Amino acid sequence: MKKNKISFIVGAASLTSKSVVLSKHIQKILQDRGYEVEFFNQATEPLPLLTDEIYKNPVPQITDFIETIDDSSGIIIATPVYHNSFTGLVKNAIDYLNKQNYKPVGILSTDSGNKSMQAADQLLPVVRSLHMTPIPTRVCAVKNDFDDSLQIVNPKLKERISLFCDELTWYMDKLYEDKQ
């Protein structure tokens, strides 16, 4: 496990999804802080649907994904809200993962309407089942948090993103110290 490595799992089917935009914004913040970031974007490189055959004989894309996540000291999962829940793309990616030894995980969600924590809340038992440690702060954004050029314009969201990054990296540092 690398101390300063964070992997994003983005479960959006569109490159212009607010989940992708929000994730890229956070990626830049973390890279500016000196963290190595891996970005798994389901819109550009969707993982194959998990089947018994793929599980028994994984293709290189899957083994690379699993090894990268296992090698990270933190994970961020980003999802659009679909029917008040997280996407099937997120669930499919998570189903490939091994237990994560209490690795910290941050959760992001985006919705086109009202802010909804449902997708983020529904991910909590899923990530806990993989022995991940969800950080307390989750980030949920809506279309009004972005301008027409997809820049974040809501100052409260920017503050929450900063807190989110602070918490995730704090948990990563503590976990890594304990593993030494």
C-alpha cells in the first residue's frame, strides 16, 4: 500500500456528468497537495459486468483495477443519484474489490434536482462490508452548484470539499502510521 495514493471510482456513464466534474475538481486539490491519484472513470473505461466466468478468469483491465485499489491508501467513490440510489456502474466496480483493511473511503454524490444524501447513505453499508472506513464528511452536489462552464460556484460546497479532502488525508495518514 502506497502512503499517498488515492483511487477514484467514478460511476457515471457520461463524461459531462457532475460526478466526473466534482471528482476532477477534488483530484486537482489532492494532486496539488502531493497525492498520487488514480482515476477509474466508468464513462471512458467501463468495467465488464461481473460474472462467474470473469471472476474466475479476470481480464487484465480487472486485475489492474483490483491491484490499483489494493495499493491505494484511500478511495473516493463518486456517483450520480439514479432513482434515489447509487449507479449500477458503482455497484459493479465495488463487487470486484477485496476487503480493504479499514482503508478510508470518501463518498461523493451528485443530483440534477434537490440535494440528496440517499445514494451516499446507501453506500455506507456496502463499503463497510468490504472493511472500508467511511470518512464522516460526504459531498453531495446539485446542478446549481456549477456554472454553465461546469465550474463550482457554491462557496459552501467549496468549503465542504476542503473539509472532505482534509478528513480523507488525515484518515489515510493515521492508517498508514498504524501499518508501519
